[in-house]
Amino acid sequence: MAVNSPAFRSTFCYAVPPRLNISAGQAVWVPFGSRVIQGIVLGLSAEPSIEETKEITGIIADVPLLSPVQMKLAQWISKHYFAPLFDALALTLPPGFERQAITCFQLADFHVENLLSLPPEQKQVLDIIGEKGKTSLAELEKAIGKEKTRQITDQLLAHKLVIKTLELEEPRVKAKTLPYIKLIANRKDVEVEKARLNKSRAYKQAELLAFLNEQSQSIAISELRKRLNCSAATIKALESRNLVSVERVRVRRDPLAHLSFTISQPPILTSSQETAWESIQDVVTGKAWQSGKPPVFLLFGVTGSGKTEIYLRALAKVITSGKRGICLIPEIALTRQTVERFAGRFPGRVAVLHSGLSLGEQFDEWQRIIEGNCDVVIGPRSALFAPVPGLGLIIIDEEHEWTYKQEDKSPRYHARDVAIELAQLSDAIVILGSATPDIGSFYKAKQGEYELVELKERITPRGYSPLPEVKIVDLREELKAGNTSLLSRPLLAAMKETLVQGQQTVLFLNRRGTATFVRCRNCGFVFRCPRCSIALTYHSMEKKLICHRCRYSLPIRQSCPRCSQRNLRFLGIGTQRVEEEIRHFFPEARLLRWDRDVITRRYAHEELLKNFRDHKADVLIGTQMIAKGLDLPQVTLAGIINADTGLNFPDFRSSERTFQLLCQVAGRAGRGVKAGRVIIQTYSPDNYIIETAARHDYLGFYYKEIDYRRRYNYPPFSQLVRLVYSHTSEEICRHEAERVYQLLIDEKTREGMVDFNVIGPVPAFAIRARGRYRWQLFLRGPDSTRILSELSLPRGWTIDVDPVGMV
Ligand code: ADP
Ligand code: ZN
């Protein structure tokens, strides 16, 4: 049994009382300490593993909520990511599942005389309970305060004046039902009744009867009210004569109700798609699996090369064989485009699942999925845990995206790795798609662990067409020429042209890592660690530049050590400032800003994108969001305000990340009828990352990067684990980090683990988050998690296995 208690990774053993019929995968209530909490039955055995077991309190749902595969998957997640088992199981539980048991009080049987001598406070509480009936602890606390409630209820319990019970919280979500009305009288009776009603001047009833007689099926009362002016009394009257019946009917809350789709036919594949498809199609349905295991494909295709079309084909084939699929996308913001394409191809058979839906919608979609009423589920990483029966295919679009890793809460899983595990357990194949694959994924493809399938040409309405031309602008030259604006002269000129021609521009601003490092605006010099050569991070609290790898630090200074100019820059630039500058240069241009500050409402992403696609704006300024696979046919210019921002991030993945962003943004231009171009603004024009991105040269970048990883023993050549300790006192924080560091070093020495390193301890990038200091350590070695199982970390530590970043 796994129980819903945050602190426990282990499982517990409970007795099954004879009155209950329990099977594996079922959700139950169990006593735990002084409380009753939720549990999931993982398995049954004839012999208890401990001597004394408590009994299961009751059943939450009659049928098992989890399949054997889902339970195995949760166990794998818990083990791999060092996460509490219930957290891992919770990923697969239905929306709104988590509930608590509440303590309630009700009056005991007593004689009123007993009350005469009671102090007024106790009487008051009895009055409250007397009035309300069953009263929850929370209600009492609200009325008279926490401390008093405890005191007085204890006294009342001792006097046997009240009884304490445990009640289960109401489910937060249920199936939605609406009252429907239908005719039950037969035709002959209807005529007779109508005549009778008219005679007795009950015209309304007669009218309703006539109306219902014309309906072929039952009708929602709300709908009826819209079409016919009739009162509840009228309905009641007919109901009481057994002429009509009113029943609650389950209705579906449809999250796609606001979209409209055009049904589409599959296009004829282009010749390169045909080649790619040939290597996939035979294995999709389980024929010809070499090695007996279902394969993982890496579909490596430049932006706009028709990867989505391959996904759709693969899905169609899987569906024909009676199975179903899941398609993961990196962002909710992108759901609409993808959903429209999928729904157009598989009308009525697409489900979406994401946290932006109401709980009711999530619940209904979940039901539809588990009942087998759709063929494909689309959503962000959490959609992976949808209860799809007969899973045959998992697609991960833009597989390099970092949003596939859950970082903020346990379990800190990566959807790609979990998907591959799930696929192995369910005999499903996986297709990973990207124009800029994750370095680790590409390495695995090169090693033969994944099957590499390539799409080299870009498809546009002009036919195959080359990727857009990229121009690199050296910002140092701009400064020399006296241009201190964020927009270089070539970018301004290109924007002007684009505006005049009535086409669209996207401008990309990398916000991650702005204001963290210090650069000379005159010569481009960046402060780096003399030992590790990564950029130093500016810590405003200490007024210091700190190396996040080795803790080398440097007091902040006013002038550049290389050119002695006092022109250092700390501050990041925001989208707002870009917006202001554009307004200055192009007062007429219609601007849209897309970042997380602007997007707060539901559907705001969809609206914004739709407005832009409908050409209601000329320029879109955005952060990371616009780099994520959008198809914007009227965009002919993509500008990157500052390509260097991400480069100086103190992280071994910063090059990869920057390269991917640059390529993805560049890929936005020229997807429509007109060719596009790209302008990259940078202070380091000969950096290989910028050079390779400008040539759209993934392989060139990959070979450099994989060499670097191998040399410094970073993933995929090692496993990385991040340990973060947080505490309100910085002193304690540092001490604890140092203590654990020492423990790990001792263990390393004892075990003679030569290729194992402990990096740190260093303050986390955002050293103070939510009022707590954070210090971190990194483990790097062939099997970093092994050492963790030897270690018991106190509260306050979080473990992140295979972190996507180091900051
Ligand atoms: P990717 O997923 O690789 O970015 P898409 O599948 O979105 O590429 O394809 C890019 C564009 O080309 C889309 O507008 C798509 O409709 C179109 N397209 C893809 N395959 C074909 C085809 N076989 N024939 C015609 N148009 C196609
Ligand atoms: Zn250093």
C-alpha cells in the first residue's frame, strides 16, 4: 500500500477486513497515525509483512483506478527519481482525486440537566453543534479559534457530551448531470390527454405535451426553456400524471467546444517524408521489432519539414490496428494549433488534458479516455499519465524542450525518459521529434539506442525551400557607430522593409539569465572565472561576482579590466523596453507583446496567437514562448535582440540551450508563401554557437558539444544529480550543504569511486527564493543515484535526478 503522506517513500501493510473486496490498483482509506488518509493498493498477499496490521477503513472507488502498467511505471519513477511513491502514483490518478478525511463533532445522547452546570464556553460550542448538526473541526475553529476549540472539544468529549467522527471530504469534482425531460405516454394517450387539458384550459401543459410529442429524444430542460415558455409547475403537473419523465443525464464538459475544426485529408507525402515514413511504418504496429523491444525513433527534421504529418500517419496506422496514442507538446500555449491539426484528421476522437482546463473538463476528458472514447490524447508532460487503454504510440514533439522536465515539485521526472519506460511496459513505440534534438537524445540515436530518421527539406507553399538566410550583426560595431539602441541599424532597416511590404516580424528576447553576468559594452568583455572559465554571476546582495562552480568571487568594479572603459552593463533588458524602442522608431506599427507577465487569463495565449496569425499586429515581441514550434505563415523576419544572453549562463547546458533557441526562432521566418530572413544581434559574432545556428548547422554544433561533454564528463557521459538545501538562515544552509558535501566525499573515498565527483557546495542561482536561502551540490558520475541510497538526507533537501540545468 502506498499512502498519501508526503514524508514516506516506503510502502505499508494493511489488513483487508472480511467485509471489503479489494484488488490491486484500488484506492482506499487507511488509518495512519491519528488520521485517516488515502492509500493505493499495490498488491495483495496472504501473509502480512509485519506482525500487527491495521485494517483498511473503507473503499474510495469500487473499481481499480490504476492498471498494473501504471503501478509499475509509478514504482519506476519513484525509484529513479527518489520520489515518494504516492507522488508518483498521484500522477496517474483521476483529476480531483486527492481528498482528506475531516474530523467532525456531533451531539451525544445526554440529559439536558447535565448541561446546567456547564461553563458558558462549553455551552456555546454545544449550541453551535446543536444548530449545525454534524460540525467539522474547521468550522468550530473558525467560530472560536484554534486553541479554544481543542481545549473545549477535549472537555466535551471527556464528559461524553459530543462524539468525534471522521468524515470524508466531498469529492472536488463529479460527473456533471443536467435534468432532461422526455415523453413517456404513448401516442394515443397524448391525443386524449391533449384534448382533456385544452378542455380544462391547461393550455400550457397541452402545449408542452405537443412539443415533446414532436421530439425524437429527450431534451435538456434548460434547452426546453429556451424554446418554449413553460414553468416548473407545468412540467411537474405532467410528470405527476406519468405523461413525461424527468431524469438527470450526464453531460460532457468539452474543453474544445470553443474551437472549430475543418476536417482534413492526409496530403500526399513529399519524397523525403516518404523515405522517413518507410523506415517507421512497418514497425509502428509491432511487426518487425528488432531486439524484441518496441523501438524509439528520433525524427530529426528541420523546422517546417513535415514532422507533424509523420506523427499523424503513425497515429492513423496505430488506430487502424486497434490501439491508441498520446502526443506530448511542450507548452499549453501551443495546444490550439496542434489540437486543430489532430482534430481535423481524427474528428471527435481527440482528447486534451492540461492544467489550464477546469477541473470538471479534466474529469470528463479523463473519463472519456479511460472508457476508450478517443484515440489520441494531446497535452503537456502530464498528459503522459492519461489512462489510455491499448497504448500503441507516444509522440513527443519538440523533444528537446525543457518543459518536459518537472522541476518545481516531486516527482522531478522527465517526460521523455518516463515515456520510454511506459512504452516498454506497454509495448508501444515512441517517436521523438525535433529540429534541434537534445544532445543526449542525438547521442543515443548515434549509438543506435534510438533509430534516427531524418527530414532534411523544409516544405512551404512554395514547395521545398531553403531555411531562411541569417545575418549576424555585431553589436560592438553598433556602439562604435554611436547606436546605443537595442535595435541595430540592419534590424531597423529590415523591420521597416517588412512593415512596408505588409508582412510580419517576430522579435525574440532571451530573458533567462539577463542581469546575471557583467559585460563591457565597449569591447564585449565578460567577467569569467579564471579557474573554470564560465561566466561569473552577479549577486546583488553581496555586490560580488561569484563563480557557481568553484565559488571563486570578485568584488564588483566600475571599469572593464580589458579596455578600462567605464561602460559595464548589469541590467537585463525586458520586453517592455523593446516595445518602447519600437514605438519610438515605428509609431504606426501595431505591436503585440508575449511574455508570462502579459499572459494571465485562460485562452490568453490562444487569443494572442490567433490575433497575430490574423494579422491584427505587425510585430510580435516575445520571450522563450515564441521559440516553441509555432507555425506563423506571414512572418518573414525574425530578429534576435541579443543572442549572447544565454551563452554566459553558468551551466553546462547553456550552449545547447542557446543554440536551440536561436535555431527555433530562426525557423519561425519564411514558413509561408514568401521567403524569410533572420537577424541575430550579438556581441560575440565568432562564437561557434552563433555561427552554427546561423548556418542552421545542427551537426556542426553537435560534434563540438558532444566533445565538450565527453571531456568534462557531463551527461550523456555521466549521470547528474542536483541536491538543493533550503533554509531561512544562510549560515545553517551553508553548514548543512558543507556537511553533506563532506559525507559524500567520505563515501567516495571509502568506495574508491574515481570517476565520481561532487560539485559545490555553491549558492543556488536564485540564492534566496521565497524567503529561504538555497545551497546546492551536484553529483556527477556513472551511477550517481547509487550513492544517494546510502545517504539519508534530513528535511529541507530536494533531490533532482537528471536535472535539466545547473542553476
Ligand atoms: P514540422 O512539424 O516539421 O514543423 P509541419 O508538419 O508543420 O512541419 O509542416 C510544415 C508545413 O508543411 C505545414 O504547413 C504543413 O501543412 C505542410 N506540409 C507538411 N507535409 C506536407 C505534404 N506532404 N504536402 C503538403 N504540405 C505539407
Ligand atoms: Zn570558478
